[in-house]
Amino acid sequence: MLGVVGRPLMAAALMVVVSTAAFAQVPASASLTGVVSDESGGVLPGVVVSAREQTSGTIHTSVTSGDGRFSLPVAPGTYVIRAELSGFAPFTSRSLTVADKQSESLAIALGIQSYGETVVVTGSRSPEALRVAPVAVSVVDASTIESSPATHTGELLREVPGLNVIELSARDVQIAARTASGRNARTTLALLDGRTIYQDYFGMVLWDLLPVDFGELKQVEVARGPGSSLWGANAMTGVINLITKSPRESIGTEAHVGVGSIGTREFGGLHAGADGRMSYKVSGSYYHQDPWDRPASLPDGTPLPSYTNGDTTQLKADARVEFDRTSDTRWRFDAGTASSSGIMLVASGPFDVDPLRQSYGSVQYIHKSTSVTGFVNVHTARYQGLLAPSTTSADSQSYHVEASDQRTLGRQHVLVYGGSSNLSHFDLSFAPGSHRRTELGVFASDEFAVTNRVRIAAGGRLDWFDTFGASVSPRIGVVLEPASGHTVRATYNRAYVAPSTTENFMYFPSSVLVPLPTGPYTLPFLAVGDENLERQTIDSGEVGYTGRVGRRTTVNVSAYRSRTQGLINLLVAELYGPSDPPPGWPLPAAALAAIPLPKLFRWTSIGQLDEAGVETGVDVRATSALSAMATYSWQAEPDLSGPNGAPAPFAVNLPPRHRFSAGLRVHTRRVFGSIDTSFTDRAFWSDVLSYQGWTDSFWLVNGAVGVGFAHDRLTWLVKSTNLANQAIQQHIFGDIIRRRVTTELRMKL
């Protein structure tokens, strides 16, 4: 599939490069050299140093070696030097003129950047310091990612306040912001470099289909709270935006290989280079893990059905080409593919998914603050029921175009606006009545500086779907800066989840085994969608504070209250009865009066859910080599009601009331490592078949340590999750998660 999407995309990239042959490079006959260190004088390896020629816009890039040195062969000209490393404030030099055959040496010192000054884009769709964002935003930076023991996205983000993370099987991870997670967490939008990876046909995120490894991530931004006013459908309770490193930030050739417990095997590689205005990056990886153990019963002793659990094998490949046509204009081309296999939980139980595959191609044009992007996502899946003999398939293609721009009006207004269109084509065996969906959207947001210390952020988005019509998502907030380094915010947001194609058009005959005195009985049932299903909406208010204590400590607090209406659920619409027994019923028909057996399920949109919570965090950058963090989240028990305040005809998952995490990270020239601990309170689950119950609270202790050799060209890493080897079940139908230990060798070739 990468060939179908990727070859035309890379050909287009080549055409753009060839069409600009007139901008041939002047041969390098001068050089820029130097050493990059921290404020204490310690040298810094891995710093990306770039030199941009002021007249032509040509960029030269290098990465500092183990002794902090860099060398840039350049043509004579006038350059601006920039140095960047995660966790440090970027350095930008004054203009520097280099003559023919001249070598200019620089000594660059990078200062530690406080967490609150980290630049983010997800909160406003424009760059801003985290502490002044009008919504709650958390960031996991490259340094944290490098030393993390995580093997999947859930483990990487578990310490983010307000996120509920569960691991259900070797491949199945679900993440939800400010609400309970579940077997298909649907309320949090996931983006990769701003491109949606949300599966519209089912209403879920498949985290194992990311086409890149953790090592390619520059940072992960988590905007908590409703985000539809900027990002559109499905950003109901939050947005997770994974931002990758550019080719110039990845220059060189790297490889890694690892083995570990639970049958873990992994290897991968990356190569990136740059030549003048063009840069490129290619990567690929393989990962395998054996299945976890299955529980025989619910925590309360209720027996669970048995089935053969599945392992997971995951393949990824990705390519990226960037071309800086001028200093203000850039083209970017991406293509990638990912495949996976393993167990997936849905409302009707577990399914074995093989293959599970997604490919994409993307092209982006950027001129100053204007961006135009087009991409296509191609998805294929085959599902085999494990509790019933049902086989289903899903094939979908999404074609997306979007544009955005940013304008400064006078000295007081920063306006961000844009629009998007999406056309999806589906071939779903379980929803044969629909094959396409069309979406259109426009948005605008204005940040108005009332004074130097008071800003108002207001805006909204209008979306239209051919399935349910229009949806309006407004946002208004005020950000106060009573003192330098301290901000207080108050925000109101409305957001929504669009009904998936499955929920609108499902037609799925299936069956389930029911234990009877006469033995197991195969009960047939039918699940159907509702073409008139309304969207699920949320209205939320939030207040928050972010402040800098001293130079290197950042404190943040958020409190919110929200109301969700029109909860989308699969409910029993009709039961078998004495006058209408199921086929082959082995007992007297009169017995059905006392045994409620479902005949028909239907997707519905009813009910109201009130939720509230508090999130806190502290981040300390003690030195360039030592940092620490701690977070705490409290979520009130949701208040569920049905139509007109009546009791709801269904139960909902209940999130953990208390969550706590703390971590310590060390990152020196030769040694790096981390130790983290987290607590998750008990939680209630009711979203798989008819099973309901609580999972116990649990502690997790994770750690990693790495040592560099051979001038940092080799790094040996040992990482482990669940060091105490607790038997942890994170969902009543999920696997039993034990200790995972992996050893990994990283190579810079």
C-alpha cells in the first residue's frame, strides 16, 4: 500500500525539486564551526545547529558530536545560526558574514528552558508558550521520550494529568481525556503532525497504526478539554498531537535492536540527510510481543468466557521530503504505512484482527503563516469473532484538504482562521447500507490583547456532515497575567463527537454463547444503526493557573465542570419472549419470561452526563542533567440521567477518582535514565457484552537506564514496566498485565 500512496507522492516531491534547479548551490568554500555547551560549561551532544543564508535562504544543518562540536561547510555569505535541543531555550545568533576560504568559530551556550515556556501549537493552532495557552496543555518532550521505558503510546502518556489510559491486550491501548476510557475510547482526537489518525468508520483511535517510532517524536502535546472549536469533530474531551522531528533535526543514520520478556522482539532504523534546501528522512521498524495471560473471571468471581488470546506483530515505514523553495516558502511531502495484528475489544466481545493496516500520503505547502495541506488515509481490517463465528471486514479511504492562515491586525489582534473538507469512502461488511460521507468545516479564532496583561480568546467552528447536518462549536476565554511568569485563565468550550458510519448504518447479525441448564446455547441477535442519530455534545467550563516558581519550576492547576448530552450507546431494543422464542430454543418458551435475552440491539443517542475534576502538576528542571515531575488528578463520580431527568436505561464506565504520578529523570553526556511511579484508583466498566464490575486500584513502577559507548555511537538501554510484577487488570475484560523487561542497543552509524 505504501507503493500505491507513496510512489506518486515522492514523484511529486522530485518534480518540485527538479523544477527549482535554477537555485543551484554555490560550492562550499568556507566553514562555520564551534562548540555548544550548557550554562555550566558542560558540552551538549545532539544539538541541531543550522545556518540560514540571508539572501538565498539556503540552509546548512549539522548535529553536535559527543564532545559538543559541530562543523558546517558553507558558501561565502551572511548567515543566521540557530541551535536547538529539547529542554533548552533555542539560541539564535546575530547576522554573521563569512568570506571565501574563511572559517568562523562560535561558542554557543544554551540556557535551560522552563516547562512553562515550551512552545506549543495545539491549544490555539498557532505557536505560543505553554503557560499562556487559553486551555490546559501538557507536553512530553524529546528528552523524556528518549529515557522513557514505554513500549506503546499509553505508557508514554500515563503521567499526563487528566488522561485515563488502559492496556487491554498486547496491541489494544485506549486513551481518554477527562472522562472514563473504555474498549473504544472515542472522545479524544489524535493527530500526527496535525493530521488526524482518528478512525471515522468506527469512532476510535488505533494507536498501534502510528507509522513512526517514539525516537522520531519531537514532542507530544496534550490539550485537555473540548477542542472542536479549532479541530472539528471528535475533539470532544481533548486533543493529542504527536509532533515528529524534521529531517534536519534527525540528520544521520540510526538503528536499534531489542529483545525482552513476553517474547518481545524489535528492530528498526532511520536515515536522514540534507543538501542545501532539500532534506529527507526514511524510517522503518518491526515489533512483536506474545500475548498476556487472560483472566478466568471478573474481579468479583463471575466467570468470563475463554478464548485463545493473541500476540501482536507491528510493522511501520515512513518517508518525508522537505524543500525550502525560499526563506518563507516550504514544501513538505510524507508517505507511510503501518500494520498490526492482535485482539480488539468491541461491544459484542473480543475479535482477532489480522490484518490491520493503514497507509497515508500527504503534501503540504507553507508560505509564511499560510498553510495548505492535502492527505489521503487508506485503511484495511479483517475481524474474526472469538466468541461467535462471525467474520467482518472494513475498507475505507479518506481524502482530506485543509487550509489555515494567521494574521496580526494592528497591535492587539492575532487572527487564526481556515477551513477543511473531507470525503470518505467505506466498504464495511457490518454496515453495508452506506459507502461515503462528506464533511465540511470553517473556523476562526481571535486573540485580543486588551492590555499587556489581559487577553481574550474567542472563536468558533462550523461543521457540516451529510449524515446529521450542521454543528457549531464556540469557545471564549480570558487569560490574565497578574505578574511576569504567572497566568490565570477561564474558558468556556463546546465540542462534539460525530456518529460513526457504524453507528449510523450498522446491520450486523451475530450470536453469542449463553450457558443454560441444558448446556451452552448459541443465541442469535441483530445489531443495527440509526440513520437519524444525533451528535454527542459537551459544554465545559474551566479555570486554571500556570506559574513559574524561580527560574526552573513550573506549577499548573486546572479545574473543570462539563455536561455531555446525547450519549451514543448500543442498547437493547427488543427481547425474545414466550411468544417469540429464538430458533432452536431448548427450554420451554415460558422460561423466556424470566430470562431476558436480547433479540435486537440499536445505536441510540440519549441521556446526560455531568462530570467535574481537578488536575495539578509540578515540573522541576533542576539542572541540565536532572529533572523531576509530579501530577495528581481527581475526577468526581459522573452524574448520569436519562431523558427528562429519569434514570438512564444504561450504565456508563466510571473513571478512577484519584490518579497520581511522580518521576525523576537524569540525562548526562554518557548516562541517562528515568524512574516513575503512578497510582490509579479503582474504576467501573460496563462496555463489553453484559459484563459489569470494578477493577482494583493499582500502582505501577517503571524505569529505564542507558549508557553510551564509543563516543556515543552505541547506547545500551535496559527498560522495564511494572517492576514489581503486580498482576494488573486495567479493564474487567482486559488481559492481566505483568512485568515487561527489554534490553535495547541503539546505534548511530
